[in-house]
Amino acid sequence: MDKNKIIAAFIVAVGLALSGLFISLGINKMANRDRAVTVKGLSTQDVKADYVVWPLSFGLLGNNLTSLYDDISDMQKTVRKFLISKGFADKDIKQGNISVTNNWQNYYGEKPEYHYTINTSIIVSTENVDLVIANQGCQSELLSRGYIVRSDEWSLDYQYNGLNELKPRMIEEATKNARAVAQKFADDSNSRLGGIRRASQGQFSVEDDQYQPWIKHVRVVTTVDYFLN
């Protein structure tokens, strides 16, 4: 066999060997690429409401509509003055619409004693959440003066408007918690934790505390896929 043929055969052999090596490395790389773990990370925080809407409703019964309008207007003024005396700012107190019901129209059975029912409300919208909390039971004071004012706890709307400031810190915490779980999984499986393959941020949820609705439970869950090597 001449020298050129030997060299050519050697080159072919080396090429085949390298091809096999590259194929083997590629298969291993693809296999490793498919090795991953999916974990979830949780972050929770309790915050206090920073704004509240507090409706107080009241009404009257009577037969003279003009007198009823005058009486309900006087009552609105009385409730407003009462709230200001409790420390609420005048600008935070809004007067609701007045509605009138004709009780003698489309009634069934015995004719109602009173021809008209007139209803209205005073609505407090304020950032002074503590002041609202402290005065939730003030209707009893008005009742002692002869004014029936309704304010159900479920009608109070406590709001939290600082979620955007919370999000970066909570997402960071949730991601750290997810990585800790993934690291534990990698250690238990004798693997090395790699980089992130895919990640998704869950929806933020804000729920009222069952007994203190001005306390908000903020929660977010992130889902992260990590490579395992």
C-alpha cells in the first residue's frame, strides 16, 4: 500500500472517530438539556389598607314629601357636622343622592301607613383609615340623638394602593424561595443545579383578613424551571 493511501485511510478513520465523539457529546448535551426541575416559590406579606370608603345611609318615612325633603336635608347636615366633630375632614365627606319611594304605588295587601320613603347617604372617602376604624360604632351616638344611621361592616371598602411598590421585592423573595427548593432537589438527586430554563410570575392576590378587613394578605407564587446537570 502506498504512502498516500495510508494517509487517506488514517484521515478517514480520524474523521469517523471525531464524528462519533461529536455525536456522543451532542446526544449527552441534549439529554442533559432535558433534565430539569419545576419548582414554585411563594412570597406573602400583610399590609394595612391606605384608603377607605365608608357609606352611612339613613332614611325617613312620611306623607308630606316637601317636609320629608327638608327633614332629610337637615339630617344630612347633622351627620356631616357629627363626622367633622370626630376629626374627619370636610373635603372627605360627600353627600349621596336622595331617592324617593312611593309606597302607595303597586302595593299588595293592606295600604301602607306612610305614603313615601326617602333615603340618602353620607359617604366618607379618606386615607385616614385609623380614624374610620376608631369610629365604626359611632352610629350609636347618633341613635341616642334620635337619628337612625346604618353602616354595615360589609359595606366598608378598605383598599390598598401600594401594590406596585411591593411587587419587585415580593417577586425577588418568591424567586429565591423557588431556587432554594430546586437546590434541595438537586442535592437529593446528586445533580448540579443549572440556570433558569423558563420562569413565570403568578398573579398577585390581595385578600381581606377575616376579622380585620383593613389588613390585606398579599400573595404571589412564581413557577421556575431549572436545568439539572
